[in-house]
Amino acid sequence: PFRWVCASGKPEDLEKTDAIACKVLEEMMLTSPEEIQQQMADNIQWIKGAQENKLVVGSQARILYADAEGRMRIAEAFNKAIANDEIGPVVLGRDHHDVSGTDSPYRETSNIYDGSKFTADMAIQNVIGDSFRGATWVSIHNGGGVGWGEVINGGFGMLLDGSADTDRNLKMMLHWDVNNGIARRNWARNENAIFAIKRAMEAEPLLKVTLPNMVDENLLEGY
């Protein structure tokens, strides 16, 4: 999931970011395709109930299962609010249990059926790509949830400070951080990933991802 932390440590800043994220999601839901309507509704319900359910332990932080577009638009709205002195700085991140951040053949990449789930390229590529697209820091670590030597995890942190540079960087970095893993799952012929990467290419014409050729199973009859 997508994650953010209010660097001020103020509960009121977290409450404001919840409201900002909810507004962005509600606007997105008006034009989102049927395939992701349920996810949008679930995310809105989650963020609306977050304060009441008292999920904070320590840092004023929140997680949200937003897609690439959602993460970029929410981050952009946060950066604007910071520039307008409505909230303090915000640090973006995500869990390693995410689409691009982890090579883990027994968990996160267990449903990649093209034979590549036992490779550890993606997490490394993701961190390198994040680093020169504007991440404040990146990390590579091992063992997350399934045991040392069985997984490679990559993570990042990105400080939103309200600047124009940050506004540009957050779009580049978050776009890569999500769509890198979607591209891989697309090549493995995951139907939802194919749908998502097609949408990503429509939204960003500079993104060019090879689409897989599907085999008609009827061709295999008699063999």
C-alpha cells in the first residue's frame, strides 16, 4: 500500500491529509472505469473511517491501497497544500508488500506464472529508477516476511516540501514506482495488469510497454 507520514507530528495535519486524499478519490471515482469502481469505493470508505478507528501508533501516518494515478494525484494535492501552508511537510513511502517493490516467489510475486518469479531483478531496478526520478532516499533489504535469502525488498522515501521541483519529481517517481511492476505482471499475462498498463500508456503517451500475445487455447486441441 501507498503510505504517507506527516513530518510535523501533528494529528491535525494527518486529519487534513485524510480529507485531501478523500476528496481526490471521490473526484477520481466519477470518471473511473467499472473495473476499479469497487476499489475506489473501498478506499473512500477506508479513509473516511481512519480517524474514527484510531489507527495511528506513534507517527502520524496513513496507508492507502491507491493505484498509480491515485498516488500521483494525492501527492500532488499534498504538495499544493504544503505550498499554501495548510499542512507541514509530508514524507511519502509504501510498504514492501506492493506491486513493484519486492521479488518474493512465495508471496508478492508468487502469482507470476511466466517462469520469472524466482528472479530478483525488479526490486533492484525499481530502487535505481526511483533514485534518479526524485526519491529523497531509497533502500534495499532482505527477508521481509518470508525469511532471509528468500526475498529482495526495495523501498523509498520522498519528502514533499511544496516546491515546484517536488511537484515534477513526484509524478515521475510515483509513475515509475508502480508501473514498473505492472509492466512485469502484464508480460506474465495477468489480465488486470494488462488492463492497468493500457490505461497507464493512454494517460502517459511517452510510456511504451510491449503487450503480450495471448494464445487461443482452442489451437491446442488435438495436441
